[in-house]
Amino acid sequence: MARILAIESSCDETAAAVIEDEVRVLSSVVASQLPVHGKYGGVVPELASREHLRSIVPVTREALQQAGLNWGDLDGVAATYGPGLAGCLLVGLTYAKAISLAAGIPFIGVNHIEGHIHAVILEARQRGTPVELPALALVVSGGHTHLFQAAADRSYRLLGKTRDDAAGEAFDKVGKLLGFGYPGGPVVDRIAVFGDPRAVKFTAVRMKGNALDFSFSGIKSAVLRWVESHDMVEEIAARKLLVKERGQPSLDEFLALTPQRTRDLVASFQRTIVAELLNHALEAVDANPDFRSLVVSGGVACNTGLRAAVTEASVGLPVYFPSTALSTDNAVMIAAAAFPKFLRGEFSPFTLSALPNLALA
């Protein structure tokens, strides 16, 4: 049974994990940088790189300890080489190459987006309900909003992508605008439950070209205009002060400072984003009768509104979501994507570079 150590450092989480025989997770360790970046309202690339340098060795050691393994027990090492922040990618990539050289084991570079898809494939196999291919994969996170065709031969074809902001980025920016701190997306999701999702009308996105492409900058601007026209300065300032004093306030604390009209705005915003994602996925399914399943992955796969909408929709296919732990960035997904390459002997050279804009298809 082969064992692969994987490292993920594409953005603001330093993660390491070991999986065995493709599906057995022996360990998973994630060091979040949220306390570092929260005060700035977003990820600061230089600070993120420095935090990876501090965390990469202890995180990897802990992953090995949890797995009960030594360096000599590993059969391969994998790391994300893109897409992501260049400095962050280099930390994990360089450390994985060093492990490969020192331990005499193969090195495998992994595409971060492919990792998100394989997180779902891994957990489906663990449950005994493998994802049937070809599948439509909707990858939605703070940096990515893509629709892919995932074929049985593990190849991918890009069907649609965002032309501006990613969906998760729109969630976070609106959350920040409304004074919910960073990351704002999870708070927006929790507040939306208490609002009327049809109270505020947002214009549907219309673009020329590929009908499966996404755009979220327009709704972000629409929320800004709504805020500016409803005299919310004091209300937003109160929430910002709460975040500054409390760090990560509770839901009840946020609700106490969030009147119903703002709850309705948040609910309507989330409903519009979710509808955009769902409608494009349904259009892709209708256009391709060969799809056997729908995979939804990435950090926004945690969003309760998206999960409920996809579950309730008449997709006509089995739908697969990752668990919460494997929705956000982690190293288990990198190991899962590396295993098929390992079994085929598709190893990466030490000359492999970090590619911040790496495409999957």
C-alpha cells in the first residue's frame, strides 16, 4: 500500500496530509492564517509567504506523527504548484522537492483546482458510492469559479469561468463592505437565514459570448449602491467596531447590530449568487446528456444556501459535495489528486516552477 505525503500552500493555509492506498486518510493538519490577515481585511501575500515559512516544517512533522510514520515509510511527496500566490506556492513546492531529494522518493506537482475535484472523488469512494464519470465539476471558492467536464481518463475541459470576481471573493467583499469582517462569506451565509431572499431585486447578469461564463462584479457594485442609498454608515461602523473589539463575534452579536432590511439585503444577495451558480450548472447539464454526475467543490461548497438549492433542484444526476473539512484548502485533496499520477508513474521534475495562473484544462 503506497503512502503519499502532500503539502498545500497556495494561499493562506499551510497544510500537510498523508493518505494511503488512494482512500485512507492517515492524517490531515491545517494551520490557518486568519488571525494574521483578519486585521487587514484580506490576504496580504508577503505576510502569507512568511507565515508559510514559519509553519511548513512543524505542520509537516505533525502530519507524519499523526500518521505514525517516518520519512522512510513514504512512497511519494506531492505539492501544489498552481494556481495561487507565487511566494506561497514556492514555500510548499520547494519543501516538497527537498523531501523528495532527501528521502529518495518521487515528487508530484498537483493543480490546486484538480485537488478540489479529487476531494469529492476521494470521499465518495470512501462511502462506497464512487463519482461516475464524465462529471460536471463546479469549482467555487474565493479565487475560482469554474465549470469543468471531468472525463473518465482524468482529463478536463473548461466549459465556463468567471470573467471578473470569483463567487467566494464576491461574498467576502460584500461581507467586508457591510462590516462583517474577514472572511465575510461565512457570516453572510449565517445572516442570510434571517432575511427575505426576495426583498431586494438584483438584475440578472447578461453577457455576450460563452453563456456558461460567470460575472459577479455587477452584483457587488449593486450592493454598494444599495448601501449608499440607505444611510447605513452608523450601522456598518457599529459592526466594524464589534469585529475590532471581539475578533470573531458570535452570530447573536452580529444579529443584534443588523436590522431586518440589512438581513433582507444579505439574503437577496446570497440568493442571486446561488441562482447564478445553479442556473449555469443546469444549463451545462442540459447541453451535455453524457454527464453522469455533478460535483460541487471549493470553499463556497460550504455555503448552506448553495447546498440547499442544488439539493432541491431537479438536476437529474447524482450530486456530490465535499465535507466541510475538505471544502476549504487542505492537503488531503492534493494527495488525492496526486495518487492517480503516482500509480501511472507521472512524476514531476525538480525544474517544475510555481505557476500562479496555472489552468486546469
